[in-house]
Amino acid sequence: MSEIDTRQREVVSEFSLFPDWLDRYQYLIDLGRKLPPLDAGELNDGNLLDGCQSRVWLVTEGNRERLDIRANSDAAIVSGLIALLIRVYSGAAPGEILDSKPKFIEDLGLAQHLSPTRANGLHAMLTAINHAAREALA
């Protein structure tokens, strides 16, 4: 089992402690509040993602062995989604990122409980992470 698979299982296990979706949303918001802020210089158009209704800045750094991800948003629930993506993917090898599927999204039922605009934003963030992983391998 890969490190990403282990992280995904941990996330699903944590969320299973909250059977009610209102509690899950609150937990997601709490996770987002704990994100470290990006430096002011990183809050620029070059790091701003397209495809998200809220503003999402994504910064990736890495090489063939490891990709580090930092990000922030101006929206509470989106910040929580970012926190989940960082937890699952940051620090992993780019090849492992590209080989893994974001199973935790389905396992948590996120797709059914996010608004279409948030679901599009989540897809945009996953696409950007995969793009950064491909670039790190190039």
C-alpha cells in the first residue's frame, strides 16, 4: 500500500467519526483554519488557480522524489478541501501522485455533498497538483 493510500484511509477514518454532514462540514472548516498562510508575495496571479469560484492560490515545489504543496483560499470550506489535498499529496513522490486516484473523495461522499462550483474547484485543484507532479518528473 502506498503512502498516499495510507493517508487517504486516515482521512476517511477521521471523517467517519462525524456521521452527520453538518459536523463533517464544520470539521472541514476547522482543518482549513489551521492552514499556514502563504507569504504575501505568493498571493499573486501566477499562483491563482483557474476554475475555482473562490480564490485559490497553489504553490508547489519539488523534484522527482518529492512534491511539496502549499495553498490557501479566501473561502472556508475550500480551505478545508485544500487542507485535505495537502495532507494526502504533499511530500509524496510525483510518480506516486500521478499513479494514485483520489479515492477519499468518493469514500467520504464529498462529490455528493459539494455544490457544483466547489466540486469544480476541487477538480481544478487536483488537476493542478497532477500538472505539478508531471512537471517535477520532466
